[in-house]
Amino acid sequence: MRTPFARIHGLGSGHSGTGHFWMQRLTGIANLPLVIAFLVVVVSLAGSSQASVIATLSNPFVAMIMTAALISVLIHMRIGMQVIIEDYVHSELRKIALLMANTFFTLAVGIAAGYAILKINFGL
Amino acid sequence: MAEPRVERPLSPHLGIYHFSITMAMSILHRITGGALYFGTLLLVWWLLAAASSSRQFDIASAFFASWFGQFILFGYTWALLHHTLGGIRHFIWDTGHGLQPGEREFLGYATITGSVVLTLVVWTLGYMFKG
């Protein structure tokens, strides 16, 4: 037997739904303290030398907060951009290509920033 | 796209609405979100520069210290704070509060006023404690 729900499940423009809505809220909540901490770190480093930037980012607490902020922000912004693409791009092929590019961009930012934080903490 | 076989009425579109603060804040929330998305490249550049060499760090620092770099960072700060306050507004709405006439307009004006004031506060503090 096929229920009405099974017939429509996954047929929205993004092929999934409330999971993304919930994840956007979850990461949004996490972003509030993490973004404030991020701003405090970055503003306190405005105009600083490379040595003091590295000293601050090598602090274990700062490094962990920056990593947490990075992960939460990246998940949040990937979902956000996906919604924008789904709203404005109606050609199926272009939409799928842009949704893939969205994922690649997010991963590239995460890997590059994560690599830099790891190198500053363990590799210099 | 295939030609529609019958003339169907269109749902109301952008042209029919008059300006409202909630509409402006909705558009700004999306624009600031998109700007922050690409703005992460600035963070990546800064982190990679700090992790690579003093030469690379000096190049990045010189850009961020230039008038154009400061302008971009100022805009980035505002976008971040505006999107953050807009997010808080959405959380308030998620609980079912702040949706009445008057309330939602108040939240809109609070978002834009708050984001501008907070941006100025952050930059004032930044210049006061500049290393």
C-alpha cells in the first residue's frame, strides 16, 4: 500500500525538508555564542603582528572555539545558499550543478581554514 | 519551459507590494547571508597567510589595513551583525511571538538600528585596543 505521504515524500525542490529547517535553527543557535567569540578574537587581533596572531590562535581554547565556529557556520551557510539556489534557479541541470558547487565551496573553505588552524597549532 | 495551455492567474509578485520594513529586512537577511558566504574567503586568506610565511601575512595585512580592506571588513562586520540580529528575530518568530502588527515592524527597525549601532561599537573598540 502506498500512503499519500510516501507519494510526495522527497519531491520538494531540494528533495528533503524539515531536516534542513531544523539544522538551520540548530546551527543558528550555535552560531550566536560562537560568532561573538569569533568577533572578540578577530577584533582583538586587528593590526597585530603575525607572531601574536599565531600565539592567540595556538591557544587551545581559542583554536577549539574557532574550529567549532567554522563547522557550525559552514553547515549553516551551505543550507542557506541551497535555499537561495532552490528559490531562484529553475533549470534542473543548472540547479543541480549549483547545489554541487555549493557543497564543494563549503568543503573547500572548511578544508583550507581547518588546515591553517591545524598548521598554526601543530605544524609551525 | 512549455507554453501554459490556459491563462492562470499569477500569485502576487514583487511589483504589487508597497515598501515595508519587514520586506526590507527579509531582503537584507538574504543579501547579508550571501555576502557572508563569500566573505568566508577573507577568513581563509587571513588564516592561510598567518599559517604560511611572514611575507604572505604582510601581504594580507596590508590589504586589510588599506582603506579598501577596511571598507570591506566594515561591511563584513555589519553583515555579520545584521544577519545575527535577523536570526534572533527569526528565533523570536519561531516561538510564535512578535508577529502582530506593530511588533513585527518594531523588530525590523530594531534589527537595522541594532546592527548599525553594534557595528560602530565593535569598530570603536577595535580601534581603541588596536595592537
